[in-house]
Amino acid sequence: MITATAFSGKKYAVLGLARSGMSAVESLLAGGAEVTAWDSREEPRRTLEGRCTLADPVGLDLTGFEGVVVSPGVPLNRHPIAGHAASFGVPVIGDIELFALCRPELPAHRVVGITGTNGKSTTTALLHHIVQSAALPAKMGGNIGLPILGQNPLDAGGVYVLELSSYQIDLTHRLECDVAVLLNITPDHLDRYDGFTGYAAAKARLFAMQRADQVAVFGMSDAKTQAIAARESQMRAPGKVRSVDGRDLAAMQADWPSLQGPHNLQNAGVAVAVAEALGLTAAQWGPALASFRGLPHRMERVADLGGVMFINDSKATNPASTAPALAAFPPNPERRVHWIVGGLPKGDNLDECAPFFGNIAAAYTIGEAGPMFALLLEEVMPVRRSEMMCEAIRQAMNEARPGDVVLLSPACASFDQFRDYEARGDAFRQIVLALGADELAAAAAGGPR
């Protein structure tokens, strides 16, 4: 694990004992800190019995505490811990801030921080793959689901690639990224911020933590991101700020099976810009783009059944993240798209997807948003009110012909029918493979398709 002697003898509270919280406790204890930990669930508390104090920091006298470490899922604008800690002058921080405090004791290294509303997991994984392919020591962590403190330190010369949500940035104050990245900003998580402007300001803080001689890389798909890029350009030396859309790489994209679509062209362009800022060359990053396998639930190719491609894009939990998936399949009579859409809606429209409705052969609406989306879409495309995932897949499988694509890109959260987007994507994969096996067996027996 990653820890620091700087923790020794200091008092910390940790609120929330999921993956990042538990790794924070272990790192602090290993560094010699005195830890008070709490979670509403009994099971994680039980695993720490006898090793630290178990108490809810909301009810504690926090005098003398160095910090309160909270899960990124704790809403600081509503949870009482924020005001309670402030009344004692104690900062509320996250595990990424603890990592920043550990950095002076780690072997010489560099840190890349990647944020944005959409595409940050793919870009993080892609950059990690590029760095590893260049034979440099590398670790990825953060919002991608891998707590960075729970990993072993890199040898000298290594690169830590961190995916950072706005929530994690809110809890971080001293992370000087050698390269910081903002891919895009579209409205999301607005219940946690003072409107869209507040959300954008949270993303921009990643750059405020950098020094003026460090590198900042920006996508070019929206005005908010470019406004931040323009502001940073005024405060840094020439060449330290780059805006990238990836168009200079477009001729190569056909060779990247897991990086199709205009959104992935920008993701790849940003990853290449970061790789070059780290000193890598085209001879190193070029083959890595072609060999990248992608991530589960992000335009994941699940199966090819009878010439029909099934794609799991369950991570698309809002219309802005579904729009690039639809754009990846421009109108083509030989490759029609059967779109499975719906879940727990984050809004009352699909406006960001509308420019790509011409790509869709039919929509199959599911979940709580299903009836509303059906009404929106019936005027412009055939719609099947499927309600359940299994029925949507069955209907799409029956209507698709060789060359077509069945795309799960829900434009919604998953919580109406599934635990999270991962469970939704896993269900899609399992149902596709099960129904595909049934159809293959029926075909082998001479039955109907």
C-alpha cells in the first residue's frame, strides 16, 4: 500500500468505509496515525474492531484532528459533517488528498490527473495502457474504481494515472499534477453544486492546484472547457496548455477497434498529447492505440451473433454520454442501429442525442423513463415499449439483420432496475449470450431463428 510517515502521531477521522475509505484507514494506520472510523453499515465497522476507534465523527469533538476523510459519495452541500468539521477548523478531505501528502516520500514519479463529465475512464485506461506499453512503471486509480492508496508504490520513474471526479477534486487541496486533463463539461451532478457554473468551477480546481510550469490538456467539444483552457493559457508559459480534438489522428482511427466514434477520437488525441508531454514518441503510442482493448460497459463489444454486433455502453448514464455512442454509427443502410434506451432519467429530454436519430433503425425503451422516451421518440423512429431489458434484447435480436448493431446506451441512471451501471451492463451481456446460445441451438436443430 501507499502510506507516509507524515501521518505518524496525527489524528484522522474516516467517514465511509467502502473501497476508498477502507484503503484510507489502512494507509493511515500503517503510517502511524490515530484513526477514528465510521460507516452506517455494521460489516465494515466489524472488520476494524480493535484497530481503531469506531465512532461517527459528526458527533465527535474534533479538536486536534488533522482531517476528516470522507467518501466522494458524501454530499458536502447537504451532509452535516461539512459544517461540523468547519466549526473545529478541520478540513474535510478524501483519499486523493492523502495520496498527495504521501508523494514526497515516494520514489521519483509523475502524476496525471484526468477529469471530465464523459470519457474520463476510457482516457485513463488508454493512457495507462500507453505508458505500460512503453515499458514505464504505471498504476491507475481513483474514480475508475481502484483506490490509489491500496496499491503498492511505483519504482522510480513511474507514472500514476488518476481518474478524478468532481467530488474527488472537491476533497483535494494539494495534488500538483504533472499533467492535468479536462475532457469536457456537460450538465451533471447538479444536485451537488450551485448550478452548472458551480460544477464547472469544481472541475477547474484541478488546474488551480498545479504550478504554472506544469502541463494542462483540454478537449475542444464544449465552450466551458475551452473557457477554462483560455484562462489557464494566460497564466502559463507557452506550450504548457494544449487543446486537442484528435482530428490530426483521424486517418489512423480505423486501426483502433476499441476506439471508434468521434468522442473516442478526442479521447485518443488527449491521451496522445499527455503521452507526448511525458516524453513518449509516436513509435511508442501508435501501436498501443491499436492494441487497447477498452473497458467493460463503455462501448464494450459483447458478441457478434449471426453478423449482428451487440455493444454494452451501460456507463452512458446521461444523454450527453449516449450521444457519442450514437454518433459512432453514422447513417448506413448496411449497418442499422437498434438502440436500447431508458432507466432512471436525469432529465426530461434527449436533446443531445437528437442530431444522431438518423442512425437509428428502432428504439427499445426500458425502465422508469421508458414511457416518456417512447413519446419523445415515436415521432422520429420506430419504438418498441419493451419495459424490461430481456424483452428489449429479444425484440432487437428478432428485428436485427446481419451487419446491424444492437446498442445498449441507456442515457439514464440504472437505479430503477439495477444496483448500478455495472450490474446493468453485466445483465445485458448475460442475456445476450444466453439468448444467442438459444438461437444457435435452435438453428442447429433446424428450428426458426
